Amino acid sequence: MDEINKKKIWSLIQTKGDKLKDILPSHPSHPFGRNSYAHICSLIKDKFKCSYKDIENSRIEELKKFIENIK
């Protein structure tokens, strides 16, 4: 992924992470609260089998839709 798309995707992750910040359920492994940005990145890694930074430019639209649909 090129630098421009990395910045766009990170911005989407931040926006979605801000919305999830107080919604994620508590967990004993995270006594100070869960990191919503890390949660989104882990979901991306599970789905695409790589970091968001390593996804090909040709799959950007698919990645954007995936991020938008995270609840």
C-alpha cells in the first residue's frame, strides 16, 4: 500500500476506533480498558492475514468497507 492510502486507512481506523472506544466490553486481560484501534487492526489482520499497511492498493475499497462495517 502506498503512503497516501496508508494515511487514509489509518484515518478511517481512528474514526471507527473513536466510535468504539466506550462500546467494547471489558476484559480481564485489559484492566485499564481496551484499545479500540488495536481491536480494529487485529480484526483486519484476522480477515486479510496481514497488517493494514501490507494490503495491496487493489484491495483498498474492500478494506474500507470492512472497516465501515465493524460493530
